Amino acid sequence: MSNLIQNTFEKISGPVPESIALLLARLGLGGVFYRSATSRMEEGSWTQLSENAIYQFSEEPFNQVPVINGEFGAYFTSYTELLIGIALMLGIATRFSAFAVLGMAAVIQIFVFPSFAHLWATVTVWVALALILIIRGGGMLSIDKLIGHKLG
């Protein structure tokens, strides 16, 4: 029985299955940040934030972030999320982008939604996926691998 289990694990592990798992991690994590950013944009625009998004960042809880609040916070956060999301989904600068997710997750957890429920339900998943991508990189199915980038 243990040989059967060992053989099964040997068949499902390796560079190709790992790369598929890393692709799914990149798409899942990148998709969260991409959708968050685009939800604040005017319809049909990649650069213009909605008035509601700008207003949102000047009100609780988003205005609790020191230095990055109000209109600047809305633009900075949205463009950062957009860039991180696209980079992760494509596998460009994967480790750097995943590291940026750790920073955003920390700011969101500490200043915006400092509850245990948010930590457990959301931030823990972001951090786990980001750490996997930092440790393993983007995998064979990433632009980083295609161009031979060692930090990807």
C-alpha cells in the first residue's frame, strides 16, 4: 500500500504539476488585486478612477492609512494593485510582485481592516500564496521563465 501511495505522489509531483499549481496561485492572487483595481476605474478606462473610489479613500476605514489616503491614496493603491495583478497573472517579476503583496496585505490588515476575521479569511490566504510564489517563483508557465529571469 505504501508503494502505491509513493508511486502516486511521484507521478503527480515534478516541474509540470508544480508549474500548473504556481500558475493557479499567480492567477488567483493576481486576479484579486486586478479585480480590486479595476472595480475602482470608470467604465471603459484603465486610468481614470471613479469619483466614488476617490471619495472612498477619504473616508473610514481607508483614510486610516498614514500618508496614503484621500485622492493620492486612491490613485496609488489602484495603480499598484493593477500593476501587481497583471504582473502576477503573466508571471513578470513574480517574486517582486508577490513581495509587494505582502506589503499591501500588511497595510490593509494593520490600518484598514484590523480585525481577526479579516486576517483569517483574507490576508492569511494572500500571504500564503505570496510566500509560495516568493519561494518557488512563477514556474515554467511564466514570462519570467521564458526570458530566463532569475528573480522571477
